Amino acid sequence: MSHLTPKQNLLRLLSGEIPEWVPSFSYYGSFPGVDEDPPNMALMNSAIRGGMPPRGKIVIGDFKDIWGVTYESVEAVGGFALPKPGGFILDDIRKWRDVIKAPDLSHIDWERVAKADIENLEYSRDNVALFYSPINGYFLLLMAFMGFNEGLCALYEEPEEVKELYDYVHKFYLGVAVKYFEYVKPDVLLIGDDTASERAPFISPEMFRELLLPLYDDFARLARNRGIPICFHNCGKSGVFFNDLVRIGVSAWEPVQLSNDILEIQKKFGRNLVIGGGWEGRGSLLKPDVTDDEIRESVRVAMDTYAPNGGYMFAGSFTPGSTNDEATWHKNAVLQREVYEYGHKFYK
């Protein structure tokens, strides 16, 4: 019999204690067929940010973000959105002042916006930890403005221009975050950026430390001053950045993909850095004839490997091939049910 709510259990994990059961981190919330408990978390994106469809909903087709970047959300990857090829808005970093214009937010009634966002939550805040995500990532934002080729060249050839651009957009996003912290009062801050591929980081630790870390630290300070835990989203082989991120107060990382030496990372940071991941839908799990038992076994292997000493939450799912991909949603339901059942008895 569990004594903690899902929210209490997750916050216990993020505080460095061993949880009552293994929590699950999921942007989807609950999967069909997994309804024994509400999810651990609910993600609230700022209503005013780049790189997301309006209100965070799946929108198949094109939409523009607040900066004018056209995003394309396609059925083949379950509705996820990426900047549309050929739709980049900045071709010369030295001309960013002519192109990048922050919206005027002086008319926003922040208290009303916060109240509406909270009322739109599917679950009670008593049971579910509210994660607030202020930005889709500064590295990713530059790539959205320019594309990867031009964006990476700008970072190496004109770092001072990039820094000034970042300072400009950061003032905007930080101002929004201050209002959300005041009126929404989130339970967890989720900072996100994807600064690595599966094989290696896109940038050096020195460039990360110079251009990006101070911006993350400003968000982190808002959380640190309020005693709110900080989670960092970074795909790929990005472990090289976490000495600095732990130093500014980050206490959880997701999704920690298998290209990282997860056991060595756990040995280094202990429960000071919660690992969210250790599982991927790859290899035999992607075969058309994969069985439910094989999916369940993959969950047990991940937990048996990474959860024994605490500091672990499961994070992973199968990416649907369309918004109506019933086979993949079935696999996700099997996956998450095993996460629930095996995870709830793991520390008994």
C-alpha cells in the first residue's frame, strides 16, 4: 500500500531520497490502459515560447512560433514539430537585429493567464507535480532561426554576435519565467536544450560554459531561491555538460540515453543527479513481432540495472508512426503498465 501521492513520491526522489516506488517521467501523461494512478507530473509550457504548437497541442501541418519561424508537424513522427526546411528566418548572424523582434507583452494579464493554465490541468496539483518549462532551448532556438549548418557556423565564427542575440532573447524569456514563478508557482523547473547527438556533443564544454550556462543559471536561480528542484532535458551523449549543470542546481536529467555511460554517471553523482532514462525503443523492441513479454522484460532490465540505489526514474516510450498508430500505442500501454507494476514493488 503506497503512502505517498505520485507528486510526493517524485519530489522525494528529486530531493535525493530513495522514493517509495520508481517514478515515470513522461511528456504524454498517462497512456491508454494505465489508469491505476494519476501520472507523476504535468508539463506546463509557457504560453509564450518558441518551438511548440499553440498551447502545446499536436497540430498536424504548419504553424509559426512567436519569432516567425515556420514549424512543420508531421504525422509520420506522431505529430512532433521541427523547423520547416527552407523556412529559416536568419541567414546572417550579423543581421539578427533586423530580423529577431521580441513580442510586446506589456498588455498581458499574467494572473489571468496563470489561472487559466492551472484550470486547464487534467489532474489535481495535490497529486501531480507541475513542471514548468520556460523555453525550448537556446541552442535549439539558434538552429531554428538559421538551420544547423548556418547556426553551427555562427557559433564558431561569430560567437560575440550569438552572445548578443542570446542576451536579447533571454531577457524576454526570463521576464516571462519571473511572471510564471510568481503566479503559477510550479513544483519543478524543467530547462531543456538538445546540445548533443547520440555520438557526441555539438559544441565544446568551453562554448557551452561561455554561451549557454549563464542563461540556464538565471532560470535555475529562480528555482534555487524558492527551493524548487531543477530537471534538465538534454538528448544524446551530453554527460560532459553535467558537472556544470549540477553545480548550478540541476538535480535530474532526462532522457539519459544508452550512448551515455550511465553506471559511471551514477557512480560519480550518486543521488544528487536523478537519472531519467536507461531505456530506448531500439533493436529487437522495434521488430514487428516483438511480444508484450519482451517489452516487459526490457523495463525490468532497465530498473534492475539503474534503480537499486535510488536516484532513478523511468523515462522512455515508443514513438508512434502516426497520430493513429494503434500498434505503437498498445506497446506504450504495455510498457507503462510494466513500469507501474514492477516499479511499485521495486523497493518493497
